Amino acid sequence: MDIGLRIFVVSVLLVTVTAEVYIVTMEGDPIISYKGGENGFEATAVESDEKIDTSSELVTSYARHLERKHDMILGMLFEEGSYKKLYSYKHLINGFAAHVSPEQAETLRRAPGVRSVDKDWKVRRLTTHTPEFLGLPTDVWPTGGGFDRAGEDIVIGFVDSGIYPHHPSFASHHRLPYGPLPHYKGKCEEDPHTKKSFCNRKIVGAQHFAEAAKAAGAFNPDIDYASPMDGDGHGSHTAAIAAGNNGIQLRMHGYEFGKASGMAPRARIAVYKALYRLFGGFVADVVAAIDQAVHDGVDILSLSVGPNSPPTTTKTTFLNPFDATLLGAVKAGVFVAQAAGNGGPFPKTLVSYSPWITTVAAAIDDRRYKNHLTLGNGKMLAGMGLSPPTRPHRLYTLVSANDVLLDSSVSKYNPSDCQRPEVFNKKLVEGNILLCGYSFNFVVGTASIKKVVATTKHLGAAGFVLVVENVSPGTKFDPVPSAIPGILITDVSKSMDLIDYYNASTSRDWTGRVKSFKAEGSIGDGLAPVLHKSAPQVALFSARGPNTKDFSFQDADLLKPDILAPGYLIWAAWCPNGTDEPNYVGEGFALISGTSMAAPHIAGIAALLKQKHPQWSPAAIKSALMTTSTVIDRAGRLLQAQQYSDTEAVTLVKATPFDYGSGHVNPSAALDPGLIFDAGYEDYLGFLCTTPGISAHEIRNYTNTPCNYNMKHPSNFNAPSIAVSHLVGTQTVTRRVTNVAEVEETYTITARMQPSIAIEVNPPAMTLRPGASRTFSVTMTVRSVSGVYSFGEVKLKGSRGHKVRIPVVALGHRR
């Protein structure tokens, strides 16, 4: 399937106009920002980044007050039974989701006290070795007391497809006892069949949200499960990447593939299921899940989810119920990691836009699974396949699927896919290597390597070869574990070599029927990974910048993605009933790719930072991750990105910040960044208010806050990166840094930029005491207009060894 990022859209022709789900925001502050003023209700707001005591009488009474207002407006405007309220949103935004007709939605839009009415829209999923690749066991976990304390008392919330609670990655027995979690107050649903709780001491919250899906007629309780049970696999996989137990034996088909571990193996898991097997999910359900997660007290949110398409009523990428809810989450002190999307390698394909979110791109790490097929003529053909070898020092006869059919009438089944053993002559296949064709059916998921393995086994073949004869751009080939020898030949020229050899060695009669099979071959050992120094690289599918500020795709003055993390061929937990990847149906682990896999890496590492620095804001954690990241690969070269060549073959090119943001995450350096670029709620509002094209009215609709223009330009937002999308003449931007080290340090500041833009920094050096903040400026001047972005960086080098780096991107224009 396409990298964990997929959705099946089923179109239904409706004869009459029916009700639809709408998200309505109301005047008046939600709990997170209510400062008092309503009769009889005291303030519930706290300072930016602080937690709210959601169990206090102040909060619960104001929450009831908001819900009554939501019910009142619906009851006053419409007849009972003509609408259905699905959710009241009270914590992060003030509003509700309702199932109403388009006419009723228009009535709501005109009603006093209503700020905005958005038609609900769909979202989709953005689909072991990596702890070692990232240096966690040697450099990071020991600083927090070892793996058995890494992430202690931090709660990571997952808005995803649920969890398979019986997996050893989520077990709490045979572990050090967990202590109480007074700051987390989430609920645990019961399995409707067994009546057992979905929680243990590792999984501390488990809820599901499907009211919008039900109202839309998309929810099927038989396959979607009206519980937190994962019916897909995706949610279990992402939870295990971030917070799965350490040292879980990864065994499949009788072979060991090492041990799996989450980034923060002692962190607790809170499950908020809002994504489902066939249709993905709906924003109204996702917003309810996020609102509940923050209310419950999660510390980190991991979101491997993004919109199918922009909401129809919103002009800007930064302001809609989804991003506004996440702004509230960050205001409440929750760090949010979101997958960048899988639309790469094409520009402007991001599905995560806002400055308060940490947007994660996907990297290929240093592990590759390679294999080879040796032909009888001595040629060795490279391929991939996580499988054992055929017997040593022996060649096996090669038989093509089309040549070993029981009769030609079965061709309606596309027999070369090798999906149905009953169409083949077992006598001709037994003991030989079966050659199959990798057709488009494998790309769309109607054929699977798992079924090829089953066919090969059933027929008693010695192994199988899957041959790719033509390839379209975007086709992704991943090695799939197999209990029997097997290989996938992905290079079309190598496939042609195999086909030519087979045809030359196979004699036929005048009808084309084979008289004798003389082609021979053997399959190598594909079980052991090959470690490459040319890692990390930006994965082909990873979504690329520039970031966009509106749905006319105008460039934003904000760099995205933010950071790069492993997202290619990631081993992690799977649920036996998971169908997101057909090759892993019934398995306990899966090896899959996507920015879906990259985001939980960052969520888990953020948990380690939060454990060490509990007072840090979400922006401080994001800054520490970004400014300490690396743009150099293991071989000491600048990072490269997978891209298409002119012939549509995959090649490597020099990567830019639009591919990787600030660079590839370096967890050990992030624990001690020296300086941070901090930001809070007022800064995010300043960014919105100074972004051209966003009206103050629209901002007030979603934030209930008047605009403040002190920032003057969105490029002055205190991000750990600089982006200027329309540089004319000279422009100066400012940044403010805070010393989070325990000692005074002097930093020298330098900058460099590609030649078409001149760059200067001021002051050239500054000294900061512990906890002190200082401002510096960066001035850029257009030297020549090239029509393409220029890239550069600002470096702050500390006298005590800290190194802080932020990327700079700018597009020069004529006056």
C-alpha cells in the first residue's frame, strides 16, 4: 500500500440532500483561555504552557456552562429530532459538531454567537533498529537512568487507529512496577466482548471517537470495532515506535530479526482512536479526540494523520478547527508531532503547516535488506527479499507461472501474480523455483507477497522470484519477510536479463507449450541487513516544502518540514487483525514505511526531553530538537534526498531544508542544546496576525483574541529557522535565544548564504548567563534575482562547546 498513507474513498450517489456533519465554533473562550467575565464563573485560563486541573470545580462548572450553551442554540433554532449533536468541544476550542442539513448549517452560520461553521472533512493515515541508529541506548537512555527509566511518568497520546493491547510491546507485567500518574486522568474503555479493560499500567488511557463516522454512514462496527481495539495495525505500530517496551524479541516465520524498542520505552501510552480501517477518519472525531487527550493530561501528542484535502470554508492553512485545536493543545503545554505527509518528492506536498506543530519528514536509515538471484549462466541479479537462501551449492530449475498452468482458461485470474495455487500444475512446480510477475495488483493491494509465499508453499516449490517488468513513478518496493526462499527483482533491466535467459534456455513446441525447462538459478540469503554509511537520506515519499499559507498554494514565511527522523522500513508491533498492509495480515510485527513512522520517533524523543526538562515549553523542546539536528550523513557528506531523474528512475540529489527542515534528529545533542528559541501563545497569534491574507476577523473567529501586530512581519516569529518568501531589497529579521545551560557562555554568531543573497548578523557575539535571553538580528539583501530559493544557515558557536544552527531560506524578488 502507499506507505501507510492511504484512504479508500467510496462515492455514494444521493438522490436527496441529506444531513452532513458540521463543526461550529462559538463566541466565548474555551476552558484553556477563559479569563473570567461570565456571570458566576471564575477564570479557568492559566499561563501559556501550564497544565489545567481539569477535575477542579471551576473547570467542570464552566465546561457544563459551555455545553448548555451549545445545546441551547441548537434547541432554539431547530425542532427536536431534526438534528443530532455529536460532540461539545469545551477545552481547546469552544464549539460543537452536529449532524444537520445544509440549510440548518446556513441558519447556524447567521445565528448570533456563532463564529464559524465548517463542513467536516476527511483525514487519512500518513503511513527496532532505529534506537541504535539514533544513539539512544549509549548516549541518551543512560542520562535518564537507563532504558528501564527512559520516558518515566511521561504520557504520550496517540490519535490513530487504536491499539492491540495484548502485544508484548505494551505489556506491563515482568517490568519494573509503574508508579501513580496524578497528572493524567484519562478513561479506559472495556472490550465489549470480553468486558476486560484496554488498559494496564503501561496503557493508561483508551477511548474511541466515531460519532462523525457513524453520522456519515461510514462506520461498520464489525470491522471498525466500536472500541479502542486496532482494526488496522497502524495505531499499534506508531505507539510501539514511540513508547513500546524495550528488548521485545522480533520473531517471524521462525526467524529472529533482532529486538524492538520504542524511543521512550518507559513512557505511558494513552490511546484516542479516531482513524478506521477503510475510510480513514473525520476531523470532527479527530478534534474530539485531541480535545479529550489534552483534557486528560497527556504530555505529548503523536499525530500520524493529515487532511485529505483542505476544508472548503477556510482560506488559510493555519486556521481551521483542526489546527486551532492543536494551537490550544500547545497553549496547554502539550508538544505535538505530526507527520509531514507522503506526497513527495514533489514540492508543496506537506499536510502539516502551522508553527505550533512539529512537522516530521521521513528518512531512510542505515539498514537495507538486499538479496540476489544467481542464474545458471553465472549472472548475479540484485534484488530484495527478507528470506532464507535455497540450499547451498545447488541450482534449481526455473519455471514461469504462465508455463505451468493447469489449463489456459484460468488466465482470467492473472495467474502470473501467483495468488491462487489451484490454477497451477503442482507436478511441474514442485521442487523448482516459481517465477511470478509483479503487476499493478501488488501496488493497489489486491495482490500480496504474502499470498505468493502461500502459493509457493502449497505447490512445494523451492522458492519464488517476483519479476518487475515495468514500473511507474511512485511505486514503492519494500522487502517482505518470508519463511521460504524468495526475491523481488525491482530493476527492470535485471528483470529483462532474467526473462531473456529463461526464454533462451526453455524449448517450446509450435504451439508455444514448453517441451523442457532448462533455465536454472539459486536464491541468496536475504535475512541479514546490510548497513550503509550513506545514511540518513530523505525518503522519496516524504512530503516536501515550501510551506504554503493558503490553498492557492502561496508560499508561507515559515519553513516546513521542521525535522527529519527515520520513517523507512521500520519494524514495530502489529495487530493480527490489521489490514493496513496486506503482507502482514495475521502477523505480530510489520516492517513498513511512511512519515507516519517518522512522527512517533520524534514524539518518543520529545518524551525523553520532557522527562529531563519538565519545565520546558513545547516550543523549547521543538527548538532543542531542531537546532542540534545534523545535515551531515554517516559518511561525512551533506544529506542527500531521493528524487526522480529525467527518466523517472530514483536517484539521489543534494537535499535542502525543504526536504529535511533543520536536519536529521540527534537525540543526545538535543538533551543539552545550550540555547533555545522559545515561543508561546502570543507569539503564535503574532505570526497569524502579520501573515498577509489572513483577516483579523478570521483569527478572532478561531482564537477569540484580537490581533497584535507588534511582530510586524511573520518572518520575525521566533522559530528555530528563518524563511522569507518574498525578499525585496533588504530585510532584517530578529530572533531571541535563551541560555538553558547551567553556566554562562559566550556565543559567536556567523551566517552564510548562497551567492544571490547577502546575509549579515548582528551582534557578532554575545554572552548569556544561565536563564538569560538576548536578541540578535539577521539582515538579508538581494544581490541577484534567480527565481529560485537560496539556502543558508546561521550558526551560534558557544565557548563551552554548544553548537546551535538554524536553517535560512529566502526567495529574492525585484523591486
